[in-house]
Amino acid sequence: MLLVTGVNGGLGALVLERLAKLPGGLDGVVAGSRTPDRTPVAGVPVRTVDFDRPGTLTEAFTGVRTLLLISAGYGEDDVVVARHRAAIEAAERAGVRHVVYTSLSGDGDHLGYAAAHRWTERRLRASTTLSWTILRNGLYAELLGVLAAPDQDGVITAPLGDGGLAAVARADLAEVAATVALAPAGHAGRVYELVGEQAIGGADVAAALGRATGRPVAYRPATLAEAREAVAASDAAPFQVPMVLSTYSAVAHGFLDGRQLDNALPALLGRAPRPALDVIAGGAGAAR
């Protein structure tokens, strides 16, 4: 049995949809969610999986052979680590054999949300009962589309400098996760870097959005101080401010261009990845 956590999140929903399209469909697949009354795919069994309620986890994981543990981010490091610790300990108690974990790309250690991912990787390696596979996901193209969104005058003022991000389509990461989780034995003990093949920056996004919307879009780099003020004045939670700023800074200073990684994405997909600029432009075109 394969259990996928976080199926009502962006990545988890896409994984479930991908599994539904494969031969055999959702046979042997269980969805895990803290809101089990709603799932993105009808007909799949659902179990309550709430990382903030550790008492729910051992029962939820009973009978599960493979656990696709989608990172339970969106919190301070100690909160996220506690969630992941509870999930891994419950998997060990329940007799889960293999955990596939969606981590963060290896060039992301400068990011304000890297520590919880690296802790989780270390904890999985230390397990005496679990085999594991780590999917080090790059940052989503969809995220870059939000971070570099133009204002009403068609101007992108994000502090991306002249840097580029090896952004990756979330749907490609979901496809890889589904493939690995269905046949984990062949991927045991592997750490896969999964990033885009091209680093794209603010000027690239501006040009792509201009083509998609049919109106001029300009890129004018902002400073990190200006971005910090804007993010802090938004509805962002306090812990999200340094997360967003560290992302901008890492891109601007060339740490997330993917050049230092051995990218496994094309091989695991068996095809060329979706171009990140097409994903961003497609989102803008749909919104328009």
C-alpha cells in the first residue's frame, strides 16, 4: 500500500492526479490529509494524517508499505521538524518499509527554510528500519511567477538582481514523485537533485509575461530592504518574511542557478522537463 500525505496541497494533489492516470489507477493508493472530507481525486480511500496531532499517525500508517512524505512546511523550523519527526517515528512504529521524502535542492542551503529539510534527511538516514529515497526538489516555476509578478503598471520590482533560478514545474516534480513511490526498491538510498535545466531571472520573466499578455512588462530590480518592507506589510506570517527574503537573496547572488548540481530530472521523467518560462507565461495567460 502506498500512502501519499498532504494530498490537498499543491504538490500532493498533482501526485494523486498523476497516479490516477497511470496503469492500475489508484489501486493500492491511500490519500492522507488533515482534512479528509475533501480530496482532489474522487474514489481514493482517505485517512486522517495530521502532523500536528501525532496520535493520528501510527493508525494512519498501519498497513502502509511505502510512505510518500510530502514536506509539511509553512512553519518555523522547530514546528516543521516536530511534524517530520512525528511522521517518521510513526512510520517506524507502524512497520512502513520505505519513505520517499520531498526535500529541497542541494543548492538551497542558504535559504531560510533549509534546516528542517536537512534535519529530515539526516533523521531518515539514521533510521534502522526504514529504507528511503530523497527527492531534492528545486523551487517551483509557479513560485517564481508569484515572486516576480508585475504590478498594475506592468513592472516587476523584485530584488532578483542579475541572478537566475533553475525553476522547475511543479507537475514535473509530482510526476517524478509518483514514479519513484510506485517502485521505491529501485531508488532505495538515492538522493535525487530535481531542478530546471535553465536558470531564469527577472528579465526573462518580464519578456515571457509580455509575450503571454500582449502588453509590455519591464523588470526593474528592487533592493532587499524594499522587498522586506513590502512583504512585512502584506498578510505574510512573521516567519515567512525571512523565508521570502532569503529566496530573493539566494537567486540574486547566484546560488540557485542549478549549475553545481547533477540534475536527475530529465532522466527520471524520461523526457525534457517543462520549460519554466512556459509554466509562468501559461499562468499569466490563464489569469488574463
